[in-house]
Amino acid sequence: MQLDWLRPAAFFGSMLYALIGVLMFWISFLVIDKLTPYNLWEEIVAKQNRALALVVAAMCLGISLIVAAAIHG
């Protein structure tokens, strides 16, 4: 049984790519939040706008898939 993923280089490389992916996702979410005419967080949490929450969730999944595909190659 090979345990290549236990090597420090592979482990820390995976952690680095995960951090880069989360950072890219967060930056893209902030950019989209700034492009919209209202505050997404306030609209979803305070006003309980479920339709907007569903659209934002779909957008988050799309961005996550794009970032994961870019990192995976």
C-alpha cells in the first residue's frame, strides 16, 4: 500500500492549493457582492430573501467548480 499523500511535500502542497482555492472563492464572492446594487448578506440574513439566497448558492457552486477545475488542471 502506497502512502504518497503522507509525504510532507504532497500534504503541504494540498494545503496550499486548498488555501488558494478558498481565497479565490472569497475574492470572487466579494467582487460579485460589490457588483450587485444591494448588500447580499443583509438581504439574505436580515430580510430572509430566499430567492436571492438560492441564486447566490448557485453562484457559489459555480465559482467553486471553476476554481476546483482550475486548480486540478
